[in-house]
Amino acid sequence: MAPMSSIMKEPKCLISSDHEGQLCVQKEAKTILEGITQPVVVVCVVGLYRTGKSYLMNRLAGQQKGFALGSTIESKTKGIWMWCVPHPTKADHTLVLLDTEGLGDVDKGDEKHDTWIFCLAVLLSSTLVYNSLGIIDNNALEKLHYVTELTENIRVRAQRGADDDDSAEFMRMFPSFIWTVRDFTLELRKEGQPITANQYLESALVLKPGRKQFNLPRRCLRQCFVFPRPAGDDDLKRMEELSEAELDTRFLQRAKEFCDYVFSSAKPKTVTGGRILTVLGSLTEVYVEAIRSGRIPCLENAVETLAQIQNGRAVEQGLQVYRSEVFKYLCFPLDPAELSDIHAQAEKKAVEVFISISFNDTEQKSQLELMTEYEELCRQNQEECEHMCRSKLECVFAPLEESLNDGSFMQPGGYQDYRDTLKRLTKEYRQRTHTQIMSEEVLSQYLKEKEKFANNILAADQCLSNAERKMEGKHTHTHTHSLSLSLSLSLPCNPQVVSHT
Ligand SMILES: Nc1nc2c(ncn2[C@@H]2O[C@H](COP(=O)(O)OP(=O)(O)O)[C@@H](O)[C@H]2O)c(=O)[nH]1
Ligand SMILES: [Mg+2]
């Protein structure tokens, strides 16, 4: 695969609205996601518009420019933007940055659209960054209401017994959470004592005691980063152009801490059972489709659909391995035991590959597919064996065919001669083909075809022998010969003569 950086020089729109205002997945971005086979660390940022979200994502990408800043995005491309970059610190991982656009934009947004974008952000990410300006205010906390609404919509198949079990299952699906506060000017103090950013976040959440909707997300909140203003008023408008030297050093320090934290702590996206996800494109499609069709996103369905897609791929790759293994040793025709050995070896390797890729393979699809493939090989092998036996048979029985054609057996004693020839050639054929499957089948079919000749030869033999006896001494040899010829041409089938041994 080409390195990710060369695939995505810049972000692309992943989810937008179509002309009817319905959410849709952009094909190009989906294709890119489908090409990623590595574990994906998915970091998504949400929060009000114009709070520096895109700028922060660009820093995670290590780029000065990328996600468009400010309100330059047209309303039709509002939604979720995506930028896949190689993970800066984890080899063989891809960092997928998702930037949401237009949340809370009163001019262009609509509440329902915003809710779904927020939902998708939660569902798709492995780390969710909630970004707010100035403080963690009540207003921002209210936005957590989206998250709790989401928990109402998501039903994971869990032992729905005790409440705790339920939320444990939920935690697995819920991304870890980072709150970033921009242009933070407050002093981090509580009751005169200095506090950490995380303690600040905790205390903000405690502000709403007894409100159940904050309880669940609270368990998922992990980190808070407070950023000072990055530059002076005039410079803020052209942040993309500013060099590091023109930015506030404390801002730079905090931005570095934030990025380092994300790079070291953000986990790859997993789904139920903690399985690492490599089909983010399909997952996106499943969720967006569920939302479009008015179905509530239900993780159970999504996991099932994903399993189907993923196992389809696993089977395909397993089969590829199986075929290449089999063809290394395959040389038809083969002894069935040999073929079975080759199959077993190839199957073992294919199943290993399948297991490494598959996901929830409850139907044992891979094994079934491999069996079908094996059956086909057996069929081909049988065909080849049959073909080979037939050509050996043709070769061995050629003298018999010749004699049948030129009527050599149509003479007194011809029947015995015929039987002897048949016996001798059968023995020879068996000697030549005794290791082949299908050899007896081919032989018995041939012998069956010859039965009618045996009858005719016997009839001719008897007829001619009788005539010969009667006419002994009276007729010339020439006459007998011409009689034998005429009989061989008419080949009468005498119904009374059926015996052959
Ligand atoms: N005050 C302030 N402005 C910022 C900050 N980061 C970026 N900006 C500027 O704020 C504007 C909006 O930033 P953007 O990242 O597009 O915000 P988004 O709408 O949340 O994605 C741009 O002009 C940025 O240059 C920040 O930390 N503080
Ligand atoms: Mg933005």
C-alpha cells in the first residue's frame, strides 16, 4: 500500500449532507478508509464553531495548514472532514483525524443535523476531543446532553442486569474523552489552592450534582487541557501563517503536551469484545445508513453488518492463501490421499489467515468455503484422472479396436480369440493404471460398450462354424472368407445368443 501521507495530502470530506439535507458518506473518503488495513486511532473533535477546533487538528497532523480554518467552509460541505496520516509514534498504525464542521452554527446548522454529527463523532472515534472557548461553562456542559441522548440510542448486547454491567459494556464502545479549553484566562485555583486542569474539569462536572445525564459520560472523561491565547488579536486571524516563534510559548508548550498525550494515550478504535477495527469505512457507512433510514444506530446491528463485511474479506484472503498453497503442489492427476494432504496443509495456512482477519465468525464461513474449494479440486482431479485413464485405455485397446474394425474376429474361433484379446489387454491396462482413481470406472464403461460386439462375434462364430462343418470339403476357402466379410458388415444381433464369459 502507498504510504498514507501520499494518499492524503489534505483532508477530505467524509460525511456531508446531500441535496435533501440527508447525511451521506463521501465515496472518495470511504475508499481511502477501505484501503487502510492497519489499526486506526480515530481522534474526533467536536464543539461550537469557531473555537479553534480545526487549528488544533492541524497541529495533531503536524501541519500548518490542512483542515480549513474559520468560516471558509461552504454550508453544503459541513459535516465531518477526515485526514488520515501515519501515526507519528506508533508504527503500523494510522491516525485518522476527524474534524466536525458547523456544530451550533445558528445560521447554517440545524439541531437534528448537529445531533447526528455529534453521535457519529462519538460512534466513530476512539478519542473524542470536546473543545470549548474560555471556560468549561454550563452551556458547554449542556452539550453533554447530546452524549446522554446518544446513550439512550445505543443498545449494546450486554447482560442487562445490574446498572454497572451495562455501563461497563458501554465504556468499551465509548471513546476516551479529552476536554480542551481555549483562551483559558482563569487561574486554576479552588478555595485558594492551586488545582490541575483535570481537577478543574472534575469540579465543573460536579457542578451538576444528581443530574444523571452527566454521570455516564463523566466516567469516560479522562483529560483536560487548558490553552492560553496563542497570539495577539490581530495575529489570531492569520494563525495558519504564524511561525512557531510568533506563537505564545505557553500555548506551544500546552499544544505539545496535548499532542504528546494523544499520540501516546489514544487507543486504536475497537468494537465489542475489544477487537481492533480495520473497517472504519464500512462502520461509517453502516451508521450513516442507519441514521438516514431513520433507524436508531444500534451497535448490535452494526457489529453484525461489520462481521459480514469483514468476514467476507477474511474468506477472500483465506481463499487466496489456500489457492496459492494448493497450486504450489498441485499436479493433476493426483492420488486422492495426496490431494487430501495438500488440502489439509493449505487449509491450515488459510484458516490462520482467516482467523487473523475475521471477526465474530459464528457461521464458520471460512471452513465451509474451503470445503467447497476442496470439493471442486477433487472433482477436477477426478476429471483429470478419468481423462488420463481414457487415453491410456485407448492406447492399450487399440489392437482390439483394429481387429473389430477389420472383422478379424468374424471367423470360426473368432469369439475365443476376441475373449482372449480382451482379457490380455484388460490385464495390461490394469497394470498401467492400477494407481489411478477412476481407472476401473473407465474400464467397466468400456467393457460394457463392447458387450454388443461380443454378442455379434459369438453369433458370427457359431454361424460360421456350423456352416463350415456342413460344407466341409464342399466349398472353397474363398467362399468362407466372403461369407465372413458379409457377416461382419451386417453385424446381425442374434437375440438367442447372449452368453459371454
Ligand atoms: N482566540 C483563538 N483563536 C484561535 C485559536 N486557534 C485558532 N484560532 C483562530 O480562530 C479562528 C477559527 O479557528 P478554527 O480552527 O477554524 O475553528 P473551528 O471553527 O472550531 O474549527 C481562526 O481564525 C483561527 O486562526 C485559539 O486558540 N484562540
Ligand atoms: Mg473548523
